[in-house]
Amino acid sequence: MIAYLTLILGCQLAGEVSVTLLGLPVPGPVLGMVLLFVILLIRGGIPEGLGQTADGLLRAMSLLFVPAGTGIMMHFTLLGQALLPLGAALIVSTLATIAVTAGMMRLLAKEAGDA
């Protein structure tokens, strides 16, 4: 478990370092997640221990939202002032996500029917 946790955190660190050194406009953890994905593609699958470690992290994920929730409550007046643009962005992004998901489902269903 420690080895897989080290792998996950090492990929995140590699992403953070790459973003800092190269000045990329992408969050470091996202680049680290892409790196981990590439490693798993090369390996050909997810090792059982890595899956168990990731599941353990996911079970504790709710704890990671406490600082974000605290920040939201501290800046509640700012959120109230920007309610209209935030609401519009939320609605547009939700509709875009639904449209892209529906399009992908139609495409994948068509390909599955051809097979």
C-alpha cells in the first residue's frame, strides 16, 4: 500500500514540478494524473493494490472538502455579489456536460452496434 501511495503522490509531485518548471497553464495534480494514466496504459491495467489504495483515498475524500467549504463561508459576501455570473456559468457548464455526454453515448452505442 505504501508503494502505491508513493506512486500516486510521486506522480502528483512530478506534475507540480513540471508545471512550475515549464510554466504550463495546467494544475500540477492534473498533469500528475495524466502521467499516472500513461503509466497505467503502458502497464496494461490497474494493479489490485493500487485500486485498493485509491479506494481508501476516495473514502476519505470528504475530509478534503472541509477547507474549501470554510473558504466559501469566509467569502460568502463575494459569492453573493457574483451570483449571476456564477449561476450562469454553472448552468452553461452543466448543459455542455450533458450535451457532450449524450453525444459520446450516441457515438459509443453506434460503434457497439456495429461490432
